[in-house]
Amino acid sequence: MKSTFFGSVCMFVVLCAMVAAAEVTGEAEIIFPEVAALSVGCFLAPSLVWRTSALRMILCIAVCAVGGVCIVRFVPLPLWAQFSLAFAVGQMVLFVSGTTFAPLISAIALPVLIQTRSVVYIVAAILLTSLVCLLRSFLVRAKKAERNDFSLVTFSERQPRAFFADFAFRTAFVALAAFFCIRFDTRFCVAPPLLVAFTELTGKESKAATRFWAVILLVTLCALSGAASRLVLSVQFGLPLTVSALGAGVCVILLVKIFSLTFPPAAAMAILAMLIPQDALVPYPLEVCAGIFVLSLAARGWRAVRKRLSAR
């Protein structure tokens, strides 16, 4: 119980620092929704949920943040094609990183989806990830969190043939979904944290994949809590966006406990609601619900196909 309390405090510190900095400076790019996912994975879980180290987390986020901004600046393709390219590159970075740190995919996909060209996004993503890692190290030293003994994901563990089969399926499916979602202005059906969820749910060792409806409900309710917090606290009552982010953070912690499911991408969906245009807040949870349902269904189908192929 104490570890949960201190972990929750650390999560609130990170969220408050991030959104307050964005409000004070007027730089919306400082809001890096995936930091909520990092907080859940680093602070609320009994142990670190990914096979990675602090240094690799920071490096992966840095490389992907730079990559996402570079795609926006230097790759003259339609938005859906840029977005699909970002997802493909993110998967390759995950493969060569020697980790299971899937949130890096959101770091490269987010600046493309919102067409961020600013270096501010890159700096914010790196500093916020570093802050999460620093606070986790304090929790470990205070014996409020388990020490992470990182072991590199070896080449044989990564199973290149299986990875590239997964890569081809995921990339093709997301490219198709992105084309239609962006064309019909329902882009949050393929919001970057949902790509992280899709990547994790198609993995062989995904525990969350066995809880199909729990994942869909958790992600949807987190998105709803973020949108509702902002609509009620900031839009209706005029409170600072920081207060809305903290309210969403409280909801995320409660939902994680209620579902007994530590699924970091869900938390990012709550904080993404602080970054999107105000007129998108009402349809946002519906788009997220549709997106996670379709992606979860596709992941489930792909896992069944892969199981049949491996049995032959």
C-alpha cells in the first residue's frame, strides 16, 4: 500500500510538472502523453513492466522523438503515409534496442500525427523521461519499488522471422487504418498510444492480450476520464489544465486498481486529452473506443493465425 502511495505521488509530480510547464510557457508541445504510460509502468506496477534500463529508455525516447520531428520536416508524404512510416520506424527501433520498451513508438508517432516541427517536443520528451527514471531510482533506493535487473533481449529471443511477420502485419494494418481514419477526420482511432497497445497485444508474451474486454474498457474509460476532467474542470469551471491532468491521473490510478491491470498505454490516452483541440473532446472517447476495439480484435486474430502457422 505504501509503495502504491509513493508511486502515485511520483506520478502526480511528473504530470503536474509537465502540464504546468506547458501552461506557463504556452508551449503545448511540452505535453508528452506517453509520460503517463511511463509513470504507470515505473511507479504503479510492482516491478518495471518492460525489459529495459533507464539509459535505454531515455535514448530510445530521444531517438524516436527526433525521428518523428524529422519525418514531419523532411519527408514530403501525405499525413497517413508519414504516420505509417513513423510506426514502421518505431518498430525497427524497438527491434534493435534490445528491449521490450514499446512506448518509444508513441514518441515517434505523436509529432507526426499532430505535425509538430518544434525542438521543444524533443527536449520535453527527453527531460520528462529522465525525470521519470530519476524518481524511480529514488523509489528503489528508498525500497518503495523493486530494483530492475536489466537483461538484454537477445537476438535469438527476438526471433527475427517472427518479428518481421508481426512487423509486416502491424504496419500494413495500421497504414490501412490510418488512411481511412485521417481521411475521415477520426484520427484518434489510431492515436499513438493505441499503436503502442497494438504492438504489445500482438506480442507473444502479452498478458494483457488474454483480457480482451478488460483492455478495451480500461483504455476507453481512461480516455473518457481525461476528456471529462478537461471539459468539467478547465472548460466549465475555468481551472488550470494542470488540475484537469491531476484529476485524470487520479482516475487512471483508480481504474488500474479496479481492473487489476497495469496496461500503460491506457494512461497515455487520459493525458492525450489535455493536448487535443477542445472541439475534439466530446468525440474523443468514442474514437478511442472504436480504435482499441478494432486493434484488439485484429491483434487477437493475428495471434490465432500465428498460432496455427507455428503448429504446422
